[in-house]
Amino acid sequence: MKATKCVAMILAGGQGSRLGILTSKVAKPAVTFGGKYRIIDFALSNCVHSGISTIGVLTQYKPLELNTYIGNGSTWDLDRNDGGVFVLPPYQKEETGEWYKGTANAIYQNIEFVDQYNPEHVVILSGDHIYKMDYNKMMQYHEEKGAAATIAVIPVPWEEASRFGIMETDGEGTITRFAEKPKEPKSNLASMGVYVFKWSALKEYLIRDEKTPGSENDFGKNIIPAMLDDGQKLTAYGFEGYWKDVGTVQSLWEANMDLLSDPPILDMYDADWRIFSRNPVKPPHYVADGASVTNTCITEGCNIYGDVKNCILSEGVTVGKGSVVEDSILFPGVTIGENTVVKKAIIGSDTTLGNNVVIGDKSVDSKEFESKYCSADISLIGGNITLGDNVKIGVNAMVTKTVEA
Amino acid sequence: MTDAMGIILTRNQDVRMNELTQVRDISALPFAGRYRLIDFVLSNMVNSGIINVGIATHVNYSSLMDHVGSGKPWDLNRKNYGLFMLPPQVRGASLGAAGDVDLLHNVLTYLHRSKQKYVVLTGANIVCNMSYNDAIKFHEEKGADITVIYNEMDLNDPQLKKCTTFDVNTAGKVVGIHHNLSEPVSGNAGMDVYIIERTKLQALIEDAYAKGSHSFINDILRTSMDSLDICAYKYEGFVGRIDSVVSYYDNNMKMLDCAVRNEIFAGKNPVYTKVKDQVPTKYLEGAKVKNSLIADGCIIDGEVENSIIFRGVHIAKGASVKNCIVMQNSVIQERCDLENVVVDKECTLRTGKRLVGQPTYPVILPKRTLI
């Protein structure tokens, strides 16, 4: 059969529980980002621009919305005669059938899928990072070095290094040691969760890992250390540019706000590396007389009658007259009434706020809504709920249910 | 499913659009920030359940073909039927005449090959959001041979003079047809939409073509008023006719009216268009925007008032854009001052330029102008 040089496998099965109410109905990769994207758009668009057109998306947690979103892949030009994008949930085998136990196990259970294409290399990606990266350049580096595996790394601030998987390398870029969340990091090169493996090598280690009792079946914890122990050649591929893990409410908020920086830290305007997404069928947005919009991103179908500052507005958002929205991220279809004040909030899809509502006021006591997921004064309002007129919500609050006027 | 097919006739005859239609067919004229005129008629077709649509073109149709592509945005990329581009058949060295009858004669094979009972025959320069199903039902109930769709216009509306108007009796039958009257006697203005049985249309075209006729209205409708049962269906919704620079400008500006915009775009039938994957529009510190429609992919750092801004436009700090239409990817640099201007695609206005037109005579900057 015709060999495909490279197959990409995107790990999209995690819940992302630290995003609180935002991932109560959808998997993290399907969470809205930057006004018109879903987080997984970045990995999928990167693949397509890197010339990788055979992609498996491994789903497990609440996959419905993600499956619908991916559809036949035409959004990313992935409706191909040969290859394309495939959603791969866990499935029943002859004797057993089980959930994906870990990142490595998810790939192990789909060895047959990858084998269909007989690729030389496999790229393993996370579906929950915001970045633009040419995987093809990384693969060339991987081939030049003749490595069994290449791991993309990015320098992180030393004080944060203990939160990441840290690589120690020799002068040639060969990885000498890998430490998952080390207490005393000896390097600040963090793994980005982007791996290129020689498929024949990876397959062998996946099978072996599966037979190892007590293994967590995880790339970082098991597969990489096992390959290092065996003296396999693992290289680090240095990445320069914007990369952000949006695993928490705060990091999701920050990554959205990064789009507002001028000049942008992440250039979304590059016509040669466009991030594809399902486009809404909506007219251009409307800004009324008396409205004020500064330092904000607005998507089609919005109607703005109030003041909007430092915000990301997704499609079909309405901001009523006299309302003030600042430092906030509004998901698709959010409706805000009149004379309402919203500060530093993330509001889920199709939620309605009445008139004279206040969100993010430090003087308001919101003990009942306090949540371990919210920090840095960011408030989180769930999707498809209503906050009635005059409702007041403080900071660091998570509202999951309708609050009557 | 609707047992009808669609034929869209598009050509630049009878329109006075100056530079706007020199580079494109009127059906490909950008409208309302992210659309082309063809989007409205194509969306109306698919929203009515029509899945077999032919577009008969005459000249300058490359923009149109680029825009409609395989028909995917309208779900018309199909195995059964779908979208058919029907460019003119060239006989010898001549492109042939551009009458409706000539264009229709070119598409006879397509009509023969199709199997739907009815044809919705329409132009492409009207902005409205209508379902053809009610009109088809009306056509069936009346047992008509041809049904024309019209809307009522004010007798003083200057655009009425360029319309075909119908005298309609109480039974809904057309008893008189007028074209380009200097003093219109009826406000029943034809919307250039006709419903007719496919086989009947084929026969009428063959007859008219054999006689050397060119005009559907004059040579087919008017001459067969006695022999055919022609009925008229009145459309009550918003109708924007685009046939001149001023009507193009005015109808764009009408989209700033919330009620009109909601009727066209926010109802249950969406208006589909080609997707560009542009990023959301970014407002910077200097942005002051009032009563304007702005599409995705723009960067706004200046003043915008009563304007329609298409995708990917940059308006720099200190620039002022009032009562303007600025099309895709144009750049308005710092301290430019524009009033009543239609800026076509990919224009650049360098720092400090000033251009002022009149609402009744907007200045047009042709595509790719650099000032």
C-alpha cells in the first residue's frame, strides 16, 4: 500500500476539570477560544499547514460536541480521498474493551489505525495548547538527528519549571534526563507535549509498556523514561514563539487576553498560517451610536450598544445600552441587558444577563459561589443559564445555575 | 422537498454601476460587509429546498466563479444536482447577444437534463430574504402558466422608473405589463423572479429564439399575455434593488437599520456566503465607532461612523471614515478623512488623504487604487 510519511495523533480525551463549569458538558479541546475558535483548531490547523493530512483525534470525555465540531474535517480541508481526520473513541475488542487508561494506552489501543497508513513517523499532540508550530520542520530535525523520538521544548521561567516535564540535554540537543515536575529543576526546557516518534520504535515501546505491571501508560511518566533507560536516542527540538497551556481558568483568561496585546504576541493575521475554524453564518457585527469599543476583539453577529473594553467577544453576543464590560471573555450567543457591569469574567455560551446585573465587584460577598477553580479575581459564569435583573456576583465566583432576579 | 429548480440569469446590462461592475459581474458585487449579491438569491434557493441551481452568466464572471466555487457554502456541492455554472456558448468569434432569451437558449440542455417540475427563474441583483415556496404554492393554486413576483413601491420612488411594472386585477392576474415608463402608473414592481413549469419554459425559449427574440419580458411575457395565464404574487418583505451606484450605496446603508438587518440576517433562514477564516476584528485604543457594520478580520484604530466595513480592512489611528463603504482588504492610513466614498477591494489610501463625495453621488475608488 501507499505509505503515508507521517500520521498525527491528537490526544483530546481529557476532561480538563480545572476549567470548572466550562468543561462540564464538553471536553477541553472543544472549549471556545479567542472569539471564534475551539482550542483544538490550533493543533488541527498546525497539522494541515505542516502538510500532515492523516490525523486521529482520540476522544473519551464528553465527546459529542467535539465530534460534531470536527465533522468530516472539511473546516480544516481534512475531507480527503486519502487520509483525513478520524475521531477515535475507545472501542470493544474481541476479549476486552476498556477506556483509555493513559496517553500511551490511548495510542496503544489504536495501533491498528496507525498501521493502516504504514507511516515512518508519528506525531503525538495535545489538543489543549494554544500555539502555531510547523511540525514538518521538527520532523526534518528528527530525521537529521536520526532520533528514535524528538520532543519539542520551550524555555520556561525557572521559578515555574517545577510545574512542567523538564528535559536535560547535552550540548548536541540529545536528551540526557527527563524529570516530570521536578522539585529542583536542573534545566528550564519544558516539554510542550509535542512528540515525533519513529513509528516502529514507538510501537515496540507501547506494546512493552502495556505488559508492564503498574505502569500508568503515560508518555511523560513511562514511555520516555523507558526509552531513555534503554539508551535510545532522544533529541530536544527547541521551539521559539508563543505557546500556552490553557488548563486553568486563569491561564485560559490570560491566553485570550494575550490576543489583545499590540503588537500581538501570537500573530493570528498571518494569511499563510491561518487558524481554521467553523465560521458562523452571521452578518458583520454592529456597533451602535453611543457604544464605545476599545482594545477588544469582536466576531461576526454581535450587536454592541454599551461600553466594551479589553474583551474577547464571540459570535452573536449582544451588549445592551449603558452596560460596561471589561477584561472579559464572552462565549457565543451571550446576551447582556442594559446598565449591567461585568468585570474580569468568562461567560459561557448562550447565557443571558438581565438589567443592572453586577459581576466581578470585590465588595460583593459571593461565598456561596466560591470555587477552587477561580483565582486572580476572575469569575466564571456557566453556559445556558440566566442571571436575573439586579443580581450581584463578586470575584473568584463560579455560577453554574440560573440565579433569579 | 421542493419540486423546483433554480436558474439565475446574471449580466451587467441595465445597470449603471460605473467602475464597480467593470471588474466583475453584478452578481459578484460585495454587499453588507461580507456578502456578494449572489449570496442572497442562492441562499433563498437553498432555504426553499431547491437543490438544483444553474447560474447563466455572460461576461466578467471570474469573480463570481471564484466566489461560488463548488457551491459548498450553500450545501450545493452534491452528487445529485447541486450548483451548475453555465457560461455562454461561443459561436464563431462572437460571444452572442446578452438578452435573457439568448442566455436561456444556452442553458436548454441543462433544462432538458433536469427533472424538477418547476423553474424559479431569477436575476441576481435583488437583496431580500424570501422563501419561494409560498409563491410556488400560489402558482399551483392559481393554475397559472407563469407567476411573476413583485413588491409594491411608492409611485414617487425614482427607482420605479427602471422597473417592470404590472397591472394586476383582483383575481391576481396580470393584465398589463410596462417597462421603463417615464411616468409609472402602478407601483407593482417586478422583482425579476418568475415561476414557470420547466417544460413550458423550454418550449417558450425555443419559440422565442426561433423568432430571433431577445427579451424575456418584451418578447415572451408581453406577447403571450393573451395566450398564457400570467399571475402575480406579491412579496411583502424588504426588497433592495441594486441597479445603480446610488441604489447600491443606499441599500448598503439600509443594513444599518436594525429592523432591516434583522429581517435579512436574523430570521430562521440564514444568508450563506463564502468562508474566509478571518480572525475576529480588533479594536485598538484609538477606535471610535458609531452606527457601523464591521466584518471579521479588520483592525480599527480610527473613527468610523455610519459605514459598512468589509473583511480585513485596516483603519489607522486618526483616520476618519464617515458614510462610507470600504471593501475587503483596503487600508486607510493615518489621518485620512473619507466621507461618502465607496472604496473597492484592496485599495490603499496613504497618510493624510482627504476624499469627500455626496450621498447622492458617492465617490468610487476602483479596485486596487493607490492614493
